[in-house]
Amino acid sequence: MKKALSAILAINIVASACISLSSLAADALIHSTFESSLEGWSGRGGAKVELSTVSAAGGVSSALVSGRTDTWNGIEYTLDSTQFPAGTTVQIRSQVMQNASVKPVHFKLTMQYSQGNSMFGGNETYDTFAEGDCAAGMWMSLSADSYTIKEGNAVLYIETDGTGSEATCDFFVDEIIVTTGSADISDPPQSSLTGDADGSGTVDKKDAAALMHYLLTKTDSVSFPAADMDKNGSLDARDLSLLKQYIANPPVVTTTVTTTAVPVYTTVTTANPGQTPMDQGELMETVRRNMTQNVPNDVKNGDKGTTTHFTYYSKKAAHNKGANVWLPPGYNENETYPVLYMGHGIFGNEESMLNGFSIREMASNLILKGEAKPFIIIFTQMYTDPASEQPGGFSMTQETMDRYDDYLYDLTESLMPYVEEHWSVKTGRENTAVAGFSMGGREALYLGIMASDKIGYIAASSPAPGIVPAVDMFMQHRGSMSESEFRIDNPKPYLLMIGGGTNDGTVGTFPKQYHELFEKNGTDHIWMEVQGGGHDGSVGTPLFYNYFKGIFQVQ
């Protein structure tokens, strides 16, 4: 089916962005949140469209598009010609996500026009005006800042492109906004007060409205420094979500230990790599007292290290696997460095954690600032199966979980020896750390328990369920160990951290359950709970920031 392509507009990819827009700007004509109904959207071609709570860009539900047999099958909405006459210029925002393919899926925003009656010689034309590649498990903003409708009763729809099974995969859609962008807000004074988007000198609901209007229309109508809530140098849906959370309930960090109740500290001395190395208990307490969710903007920008892809032979998988090595700024082969192994989410690979959490950027800047010891990062591919590189059909079964757990053997028997042979590294548990997000967080905990003699530092961001018996929205987990075995006591970890968000629609409260189980079994650790945080970098970025400042301090 041919498509007449107009100018292809840039997209903005946001890792699981939470867009919770409770009210619309005056000029917003459509705002579909899929919280209680499909709101006029329907399946295109043979596609089925239904509400789903599996994942959401905002709120608790989204629209699931399934049963597609061709790339043009998707989700569509007919624009009434009385509301959207020919010549109307609109801005369009939509959020899409796919969990079905490890390969990026190419998505398109397309408008269909019917010229005349097709039964009597009329024809249809198709105008694709925004497109982009969506990685697995990541919400992506598919947007157009200025699009002029050519004919009345046009049909707006979301489709995919390409070949192979990924081209007809199931996908989720959420937070679709169509606005004329006719309203305007006068330029506010610039403010340094966090959250003061309208430059009024106070932080309230008007600031959320000002930032929302900017995101909808891209008019220069916000105080940029104040509205940049995550301090990453740009304004997007995540800033709006963080601002609304800040207004409703300023974010706090809660920390819990198993031995005594520990208060939250706000001003403490950080671990200093130049000081005498700390002992195990001192390190855990120092990091605990210094926990923060406020990651400085300059730390999250500018990777000054070097990343190289490599392959190694996995004995457990019986085939070659890929990985990426990140060498810190100033890497010198005449010196030796400790190593951090970073794991990804389910269906991901060694590329998945290179972006989205500011991992390399934070490591670079903390090392250069002297706030972290220089270390090497290995970005891994965890799935370990002689039969394939990814789960068949990208299914979530107990066998899938077992193959991810087999990463334990791949890491200790193949990957670690390969790294030690090819780079100048320090060995021993005091020089070995693991971390990860989602499935990678689960495996970091599993590795820390099963290989405590080899791994001294562990961080799990939004860890997935299944280490112990559990039931989630996807499956019933047999568990890799009993609840009584879920502990690390011989030897104890130098640093053990778990982070979770209170608005995580993917793994829910399972991160907190891991924390409570460690607490019950007497394993000292740090629990970081992010109020309003989702299954994304709102948890992972601050967790890894605190973790990087603490690892490798015990010698």
C-alpha cells in the first residue's frame, strides 16, 4: 500500500515517560488517555484494540493493539470535518511502546484522505508525517509540531513498517493529544526556583499548566531552568510528570535497614576515594546517610569514556555472545580497575542500557570530579540459551526465567575470565559489582546471593519478580529459591541497594517485597523508594548515581 510521504518530523524518545495530564489546555481538541474507554479509537484492518493495564505512559491503562496481520493494521480515529476542516494546522502527540520484539520497531503517524466516493472511482491517499524506531519496553513519543489537514473527515492512524515478525507485533498506545496550539502565554521571567515554570516566584498548579502548554505547542513560554526538573538540558513529558509530583507531594527518599531504624539524613559527608578505605559496615552507613534523588544536571551530561563492542564465547550458551565495554576517562593499561557488570530489562541486549539512565555520563563525571573511583563497565547480554539469543516468540515463561538465571554461569565461567584477560582489571569480590534494571535488577540480586564470594556490590533498580515464588500479571513464577534462602550472609555484601517507584505499572510492588524479604531475613541493605516513580529512569538514575559514589570503597 503506497504512502505519499510529507516532511518527516523528528521524534523524542522518552524512557517510560509518565504523562499524567489531568486537565487540557483550552486549545486541545483531542486528549485520549484510555483510562476508562477507547474514546473513539478503533482497530484498523484486522487489528483488535482494547484497554490494558499491562503498561501505561500516564495513569494506569493504555490501548493495546493486537491481532495485526499487516503493517498498516493499527489504531485509528476519524477526524470530524466540522472540528478539523481542511486547512486546520494541528500539533499531534502520541506515546507508543512495544514489548514484542528485541529489534526496534518502526512506527508511523499517518493520515488517510478519501477523495471522492471509492465506490464510484474515488481514491485514497496516505500521508505519513512522523515516524521513528521504538526499542522494546520503552515508551516513545511520536509527534508532529505542525501538520496541516488537507481534506475533511481524514483518518488519523498509527501503523508500523518493515519486514519480519516485528513489523506486525502487538503494541501499546497512550496519551494521544491533538491541539490547534492557537492559545499563547506571554514569556515569563526566568527563574532559578525549582518547579517555577511560569516565573511567578512560587510553585503551584499554574506552573504545571505552563509546562504542559509548552509541550503541546512548543511556544517559548516557560522558565527553562526551573521547568527542567530532571536537569537533563531538555524539556519533555518526564519534566511535566516530575513537576506535578513535586507540586502534589515534594519527593522524598526513605531508607530502611534491618537492624535499627535509621532516619533520613540530608547533609552528610560523602565517601571520598582519596581517604583511607572504609570497612564494610562503615560504607553501607555512609552511602545510606548520603542518599539523594537530586542528581546534578552536569553529572548527567557528557560521556567522556570510550565504549567498544566485543564478542566472547559463552560456555553455558555454547555460542558467541555480545557485550559492550566502557573504559573510564584516562584509562591506562598500566593501571588496574575494578569492574561493574550492568544488566538490562527483559528482551533487551548489550545495547539496551547504553542510553536512557545516564549511566556512562554519571560514571564519567563522578570519576572526573573525584567522587567515585575509576572503574570499568561491562554492558551485558544476560539471556543464556544454547537454542537462541532471545526467548522464542519473546514469551515470558518459567523456561525464559531459567535461561536468564543461567547468566550466573555465563558471567562467572566465561565473561569475567574474558574481561580479565583483555582489559587491565582488578579481581576479587571487593573489585566486582553488578547492577541492573527490571530483569537486570532481578538478576543482580540473584547473582549477589548465588555468587557472594565473587561479587561484593549489588544494585537493583525496579527488579522484576521471580527469584522467590510469585504471581504477576504475566505468569506464575516457580521461583529460583525459597523465601528463607533469599539472603546474603556469608560473606555479606559491601553495598546492597534496591530502588522502586510507587507508580510502577510493570513490576508493581515486587521491588518493595524484595526489600521486606531481605529485612525479614536479616540482610542489611539500602531501600530507596521514589514517590510517583515509574518503571524507568526516575528510579534507576538516582539509584545508580548513589551506587557509583559508593562502589569499590572497601579494599
